[in-house]
Amino acid sequence: MRRLRVAVNPLQNVYSSASAAQDGGKGKIFTVSYMVDSLGFTTKLAESTWRKVSSDSESKGNPDSVLNLLKIFTLERSFNLELTAILSKVPKILRIKKDKAFSIYYDFAKEVIEADKSLKKLPPQSCLREGSRQENKLRNILVLRDLGVPQKLLFSLLVSNFQTVTGKERFDETLKKVLEMGFDPTTSKFVQAPNAVYLLSDKTTQEKVDVLCTRLGFSAEHVWEVFKKCPNLLMVSENKILNFIETFLGLGFTRDEVMVMVKCFPQCITHSTMVVKEKVEFVVKQMNWPVKAVSLFPRVVGYSMDKRIVPWCNIIKALMSKGIFEKAFFGMVTETDLLL
């Protein structure tokens, strides 16, 4: 694999003086301006790249780590166009602190992008020490690419710290299980699933299936359909699942209504039971929703109480007071009409 050229940066003094003066917002302004003026980024791309990089707590408010990575490479115009193309696809690659690792991942991303344009199959990586974490990660990502995992999802794994993609034997074993479970490689769920399956034994997974089967009357087939919708549900403990079910039964839901909720929006189990209970009690008591309406529109429990549920419910109340909405309307209205 070709190595990127390291060059003496003619703007090094500019970096130094700017770094000395920057803090918080100033640092952001300088970084975005540099990407636009020196690298040819559009303002939109530069700001988007900065947001994604600075969301990392280690980088937030301190653009030095971003600039130091950028300034080690040549700043020829042809290279700028290439850099823009790569960073538009993998902006979080700038979070990588080590120059050598950045170079390896940059080259890898470039080869994947070019190969995808020509539908070319990439050979295994040979530039890294056999068995290293980096070699395993690149190897495993190429395996996923051959299965049809989209480029965007591959690059999210490239810049991740997931233990799943840095192993070898365990990765192969986990990937086999995920494929047998029927996950679609072209979806984000396929990328999420290995992280859950990797951490669980077959016995633990079966115990979660049994809880949903015995307490809600699911068939094993239905449980796996739920897991396909929300792979992270595999990581929820049996006690939390039981607590969720008991909480909703205590709120007046029937077992069938809880089953409908879990089928439609399995993520509801992953939320805090206390917070979910507060949301349900609000729409039932304050907005006079029947509990059946909540079971039919379960996504409401995933909405922010302060930013979404309360404000919109206040608007609906105001409209009802003016006779625009009838109370019976809640039996027919869709969740989108109410809160989206």
C-alpha cells in the first residue's frame, strides 16, 4: 500500500501563532477557515467535518489535534482534492492521534473508495504486521465489504474502537452467527449485531429469548424478528426486560398491548423504565390517551419529554380548547400528526 508523503508545511508558523491565540470558538473558526482556504473544502463540508471531529470529548474545543494531522501531508492542489474527497466520506478519521495510523487508514479508505467505483475486489492488506489489531481490523472490514456492507458503514467501523473488528477467530465466529440469524448485510443493524453477539454466550442469548417467550407469549421466531430490528436489545439484561414488562402491566397495559409495543418499537425496552413510565403517565393522564394508543404508537416513549412531548402536547391542548381537535380525534390520529 502506497504511503502518503510527509512534507515540511510552509504554514507551520501560521499554525503556531494561531494555536497560541485560539480557544474554543476561535479554534473552530481557524480550523474551518483553514479547511476552506487552504484545502479547498466547501464551508458546509468544513463545518460538518469539524462538528463530527469535535464531538469527541478529547478533541472538543481543541483543534490542534486536527491541524497537526493535516499539516504533516503535502498541500499540493491535487492532493487537496483527494483529501477533500476522503474526509467527506470519513471525517472522523481526523480523530486518530497517531500519524502512522492516520496514514494507514487514509490509504485504506482511499483504496476502498477507488475500488467501489470500479467494483474491484481488494486483496488482503500486506503492509501490516500479521495478527496486529490494525491488520485484523482492515482484514475484517474487507470481509464485510465482500458481503455487501455499504461503504458508509465500513468507514464507521474503520474509525471505531469496537473490539469486535480487531479480533480474528472471534470475529469469524461472531460473523457466522450473525449471518445465521438472518441479518441483512446492507443495513446498519448488521454492523450493530456483531457487537452484541460478540459479548454473549449462546446460553445467555437463549435466556433472553425465553424471557420474551414466557412473559409475553412470543414465539422464538418472533423474538428473533425483534432482535433484528434492534440488535442492542440482545445486550439488555433479563432483569431489565422483566422490569419493563412488569412496569407496563402495572400501568394498565394488557400483555398483548405490551407485545405490540415491543414488536413495533423494541428500542422501548432499552430506555430507562422510570423515564418511560413518566412519559406514559403524562400522555395518559394529561392528554387522556387510552393506553392502547400508546401501544399502537410506542415511539412516543423514545421522544424527549421536555423538547418534544410536553411542547407538542401543549399545542394540541390549545387547539382542542379552540374546538379545532375533538377528543375522539386521538383514537384516529397518527403518531406523526401528533408529535413529529
